[in-house]
Amino acid sequence: MAITTPWMTSNKLISAIKRKISFPISQQTFTENEILDFANEEMFISQVPDILKYHEEYFVFTTDVQLVPNKTKYAIPDRAIGMRLRDLFYTDANNNVYEMTRINAADKAIFDRNTGSDNSLAAYYLENNSIVLTPNNIINPTGFLRFNFFLRPNQLVLDERASIISGFRESITVTNASLVAGDTVIINKYDDDVLITTQTFTAVAAGATGNQFNIGSNSTETASNIVTVINTNGITTASETAPASAQFNINFTDRQSNATSSSSTALFVEPTIDLIFTSIPTGVFVNGSVVDILQTKPGHKTYNYDVTAQIVSGTTMRFNESDIPGDVIVGDYVCLANESIIPQIPPDLHNGLAERASARILAAIGDNEGLTNANQKISQIETSEGRLLDQRVDGSPIKVVNRRSLLRSGKFNTTGRS
């Protein structure tokens, strides 16, 4: 039996559009991809601007950009809606965050004449689609620029172009020459961000019992011994490579679960992670594909974008471990960069998107009566959507703070209390 969800995937959206306009399944006037094109156009022309006008922090994404010596110009992230920033901060080497001030580009000469005694940054101006730091005589800046911006939703594609995550896998490489009795592999198992179990497997010269493994005659044999003891006594499962090698894999159902070791030379935990999928569509993903990591559940966010899949094989993709955020869960999915299979707007707006796309199609096929009815329905939907989007926290109105008040510093003291 199909599972009912409060959101629509692309295929469900297409079905809803066809149902709303009594569009025959056999109708060849528009392909399914063309129907999605109408939906994408309506999402970007109507719904995204409508959502942004309420200033309730939808679509906000944060990324840190390392400051580079002798570089003053940094591009606004190309995924930013309208190439606009929500805010810009300077983050120092201790992760302290400081507000930056935007100045008029015509005043840059005044600021560039100022000299600073440190490597901190305070001001910038816009130049085309970049921000330019000022003063420009800070030769060796430290820290990061923290860009806050409104992330552009991805274009809808058919469900068949996505891969659904079913698990995670880490790899460890054994080097027998460095391995000694007492070295350990540690498995940390999490559930919903909570560490629930830690398990240790210890190397012995011979006669392994319980959670011990024998040091074999070579690295491949030792890797096999570790896999055997994990599968016999472990809180998760492990597997050998095919063909067998000095490397073995440990499987997890939680992204934050991980493996560590007491010796990085003898038992090296690779800085990569494999995402395991229910299936990978043929011809869509290949080695080196640039992909987005996407959330299935509301609010259908982008965890990370423009990530390179190092290896695509069978039902797995390998990534740099740092590219896969800790809040990714089983059931989330991967698409090629700029693609998604769920509209990245609140799920309560998905029906409205279907209605808007229906109206576009009715206009295209010249069904004026149907278009009139659809527009009346859209007018009703817009009213109800406004109530859903505005004032996201009913019981806690925003406290207005004058960010540049002389009393602003009084909000803070050494105890950290305001």
C-alpha cells in the first residue's frame, strides 16, 4: 500500500495537475517533463517571491568562505536568489562572529585610506555580483566570511532521476606492519543525535575471544578477522571489499554513527563516506557527478550543494566525509546539482503549485472556462497561503533591536547574560 505523505514528489504533482484539468493519461499535448516545466515556472514566478515577502527566514542558507591573503573580492554564492545576501559576517579564527557593515561603493576611497592594526574586517561594498572588502591593505586576513543568503530552490525533475539513501558506510584500511596487540577499532552508534552505544574491538597476537581479533599474517587477513568479529558480536555490520583487500567497511543506519581507531597508522579511518541507496538510476550519475544532498521531509531543504561524487558503483556513491552533514538521514535523497524531486517550498503550498501549473496549461490549450475557474481557486489559495506563511511563531513576536545603537553593547556582559 502506498504511503501517504503531506508533500508531493514530482510524479505526484504531475498526477495532481492532470486530475485538476481532467488531463487524459494518454494525452500527448504535453510530456511529463513539460508539465514539470510549467510547475517550475510557477514556483519561481509566483510562489518563491510570495514566500520571501513575509520575511520569515524561508530558504536561508549559510556558508563559510575562507579568507585568502591579498584577496579582497569574493563572489556572492551563485545559488543565491536574485544574487542577494541575507547578511554578511566576519568570523575570526576562534569562531567569534562579527557584523560587517555595507558601505556605498562611492565611499570606498575613504575606507581604503584607513589602516588597521590587526587582520579583522568590518566593511564591504558591492561590485557587480561580488562583495569587496575594505580597507584593502589587510594582507594576511584570518578567519572566514559567513554568507547568509536565500538559497534558490532546485528545478523539479521526475522521481526516477533521484537516489534514495538507505544507509551509510565507512572504510578502514589495515596496515599490518604498524599493528600491535592492544590497538583498537571503536564503533560509536547514534540514534536521533544521541550516542547510545560504544563498542571496542581489540587486536591480539593470537587466541582472540569476545570482542578481540587476531592479527593475521598480512593486512588482508587481519581485515577479514575484524569483519568476522564485528559481524559476530557487533552493534552493526561490516563487510570485506571485493576482491578481498586490506580495506574493510562498516555499515550504519545513522549518519552520525562512526568508527574510530587508536592508531591512524595501523587502522586508518578513510576521510570518505559511502552513501548506500535503494537504487541508482542508470545513466544519471557517474564518477565525478556534481550533486545536491536533499531533505525528503519538510522543509525539503538542501543540506549541501555542488558536491562531487568521487565514485559511483552499484548502489553506492562515495563522498568526502566533510561534504555530508550530520543531520542527513535514511530516506533523504541525492539529485544532480540544481535538481530535486520535491518542491522546496512548505508542503502546505504544494497543492497551490499544482493549481497554478494547471492554470498555465489551461491557458496554453485555450480552455478559457477552465482557466477562469482555476484563477478563482488560485485567488482563494493565495489568501490561505498568506495565513500559513506569516508570523511563524505565534506566541513569540520578534524583538526589535537597533543593531547600531550606542546602547547595543549593553546587551552583553562578561556573564553572557543580556
